Amino acid sequence: AQSVSQHNHHVILSEAASLELGCNYSYGGTVNLFWYVQYPGQHLQLLLKYFSGDPLVKGIKGFEAEFIKSKFSFNLRKPSVQWSDTAEYFCAVKGTGGFKTIFGAGTRLFVKA
Amino acid sequence: SQTIHQWPATLVQPVGSPLSLECTVEGTSNPNLYWYRQAAGRGLQLLFYSVGIGQISSEVPQNLSASRPQDRQFILSSKKLLLSDSGFYLCAGTGPNTGELFFGEGSRLTVL
């Protein structure tokens, strides 16, 4: 069965610190991978996605993620966080050609100004 | 662009009462549609999905049901609510050939 594991449930950083949020998935086939973000008071929105090709993908607001197939991982990174990055981040996986997107439990990031 | 409208935004219902949450989609045709429940610290749990009118797949046996009477309409229902049905419900859809989800703003249900 598909599953997604996010390593940290809560992360607190100071502005300008670097960010890495871990995500591992379990799925017996090729996958599409996503990071979604939910800012306070807003609905979930796509941050970035990997379908194929270059395993290093770039998203909005300076975020990037690297797909490492051998480790079943899709970690999210940002070199220097801002206060406005305070949000909850969700890793998600969908089997290629499938219909279901499965989400991790989410990581709440708080950035101190 | 694709937009999901979801209502009501907030609902307080007594145990044993019926439920109807509605979701409509704009900006795309023939979307795949989904109902998720979001719980703090537990991410999003997929409840139902639909790939077309009248086609419903259930992921979790429970007290809820879903229907898709029109291409761009998706309804979450219950005949008799339980306390455990309280939660935050999200409707989502995928555009053609993209695979990424776009979400509504959610409906918070409190069952008393």
C-alpha cells in the first residue's frame, strides 16, 4: 500500500536559516511526487512537483526538492527561510497513471523573525 | 484557472442528523474529484474519489457517502452523523493531464 512518512512534525527556525524537510514514501511502482503548502488561513496549494526528468525540481518562493529514487525520498529544501514561510508543509505521492494522491502527516514550520 | 468552491465553510450539527457538503469546480471539464479529511498532525486522509459522473470509489469504510450528479459537482453526505465525523473536510480536483491537486477552502464540521 502507498504511504508517505514525514520525519518532522514541528520545526522552528530563525530567519535566514536553511531548511530541509524529510519525506520518504512507499510505493511499488513509478510515482509522481508533490509538496503542498498551507499558509495560515489559506487553502492548500502546490509548492512543487516531480513527474520525470531532472530529479532536482524547483518550485515557488525559492523552494526546491530532490528525488532520490534509491532512497524513496523527496526532501524539501530552502537555503534561507523567511518569516513568511511559516506554514504547514505536506509531502504527497501518486502512482503514475493512478488516481489517488496520498499525503504525509505534515510538518508545521515556524520561522522566528 | 481551476477553482473549487466548497460550502458550507462551517457547520455545527447534532449527532444523528444528516449531512450534505457540496463542492463545485470551475475552469476545467471532466476533472477527477476527491474528498479528504484533514486532522491535525495526521495529514490528509483520502475518503472518496470520482473519475466521472456517477463513479465513486470509497477508500475508508465509514459513516459517509459521496455522489457525483454532474461533471463539476461532488457531494459528501451522511444519513446520521456520529461524533467521530467531526473534522475538516477538503474537496480537491485534478486538471486534465496534470495530476496535481487544487483545493477548496474546506468545511469544518462539528458534531455535538
